[in-house]
Amino acid sequence: MLKVSARKKLRDFSIDVDICIASHVAVMLGPSGHGKTMVLNMIAGITRPDDGKISVGNTLLFDSSKGINVGMEKRNIGFVFQDYALFPHFSVFENVAYGLKARGLPAAEIQLRVMRELERLAIANLQNEMPARLSAGQRQRVALARALVIDPCLLLMDEPLSALDMQLRSRVRSELKELLRQLEIPTIIVTHDVLDAIGLGGTVMVLEHGRIAQQGSYEDLLAAPASRFVAEFVESNAYTGNVKSIDEHGDAILTLENGLEISAILEESYSDTILIVIHPWDVTLQKTAEGAVRNMLKGKVLSISPLRDRVRVTVDSGIRITAEITRPSLEKLRLKEGDEVYAGFKTMSVRVFPLENRKLWRGT
């Protein structure tokens, strides 16, 4: 089990995290510049926190009150860096063997352990190659082998898939998930990509300006986001607003932040500002206003973005609303950027959450 309660003052904000991870794999999700890599650096011993405690199992790695700060080389933590950080003048074998040589292990044991990892990751045939001759996927495997060869008590991975193209990324993500399942090593993976969080992690931690905004499964975050920041980052449409009216049946009119009104079904009324969430896959697109749904917003197509086997279409209807539709649906509509279109969604698709004790994040 990893326990982190640490703080570090940065130039623009402060890292202030309380993390307790008992699950096998946890993903730290958040945009660039919000402190994800710094959290990993504090756990690994690269950066010293200003105060707090860090422990793995029964081993105390850092305690500011007791003056304990175990050096990076003694923490037995495997770290796969974002750029892989392979030594360009070392062969694949020498890169993987580096940590073992630094620990003074006998040559025979180094040979055995290095080849074990290279074979496990199916790169034994590359042992004499130099990093410059490797593909991005092969460099990632070498970096992972170097992290695993020390038999770490904890594995940290900083954006492990960011250097891969889209097609390779999907395949490597599946392979990495299966490998981590077999290894059974507690692992923290940092990423800014929601697909990585869905594909790799059991527990997802959303980091916002150095603080954990919410933690849980991806489904938990979708079902009940703790803030607008979380809702938007897990790729939902999120707005702030108020309940204008509600009748005895729960039929309600909501006023969004720009004055636009939409219909919803509520189980209760809210007197304060609310968070309104509409998932993209609950939004339909059509060329006319005809239809059974009560919420139909006319707007112009801002962008069309492929997403796996589907397409995300963002529409400006006074608010920006994104629909996730199938490729055949897009082809049938013959949409292009600048076209007028109607975005529709059912009243039951509008999810409402109170904003008390929730931080409101206003995106740009």
C-alpha cells in the first residue's frame, strides 16, 4: 500500500496531495502543468517535499517531522520516464543492467535478470542495439525492462504512451494492461489522456492544480463528478446554472450560465448554483428541429474529431455542446465545419449536482 501526504510549494501553485492506494493500478489523470510529474518525483525521491510523509507498505520513505528522506537509489522504486531517458551511448542490455550494476550485483546475476526482463518483454533480440535504432514502442519496452529488473516494490510511469502514434498506442495500451496484471506490482500511471485512464486504471485520480479533485473508478467520475473540472476532463459537457422552475412531477427548467434554458427531470430542487452534466453520447445531431426530445439547440459545427470507431462533433449553440456519434451517422448527415445543425438530448439525460463544497473551475 502506498500512502502519500505531502506538500510542495511551486511557482504558480502548491502540490498538496493525500493519497492512499491499495489497488493494483492507479491512474493520475490531469492536464499538463497541474503537478502530476512532480507528485511522482516526490514519491521516487527525485524531489524533496516541503513537508509530509511518504510510505510504501511498512517502509517509511519520507517524514519531514522525523528528518527521514530515503535516497532515490535506496527506495527500490521503478520509474519509467516520459521520454524514457535511455542512455544513448549504452546498448539495450547495458541500459537495462544499469540499476543492477549500480547496486553492485555479480555479473552472472545481472546477466540472468536482464535477460529475464528482455525475454518477458519480447525484446531479447534487441539486446545489442543502441537506443537510436529503436522504434518508440521498443524504447518504451527497454525503459520498462530497466524499471522492472530491480524487482521494485512500486512502479511509477510518467505518460508511458505519449510518444506512440494512435494505432500503436491502442495495441501497446492493451499489452501494458495485461503485463501489469501479471506483474502484480503496485503501479501509478500519469497521463493526460482519458483513453489511457479507461484502458489501464482501476482507480483514477484527477489532479487539479496540485490537488486531488476526485478519486474513484472512471464510471464513478462520470456518474457523479465532483466539479466542472472533473466533468470536462472525463469528456462530458459541463455547465453551471440554476433551477428556474420545477413542478410537482419534477419537470424543471434550468437556466445555464449564458441565459440559455433547457428542460430536465429532477428529484429535488436546488436553491444555489448547480453543476449540469450532459454526456456526449446522449446528444444526437440532426438537420431539422423535428423530433421527440424536448431539448433541441440550433447551432453551427465548430469541429469534427475522430474518436476510435466514433466521431465527436462540437456545436456552438450559445453554449458549446459535444455529441459523440457513429461514423455512419456523420456520413448520413454530411456534416462539415460551419454547417448548421440541431443538437438534441432528452430531459432524462440531463444530470444535475449541487455545487456546495465543490470547486468551480472555469475553463478557457
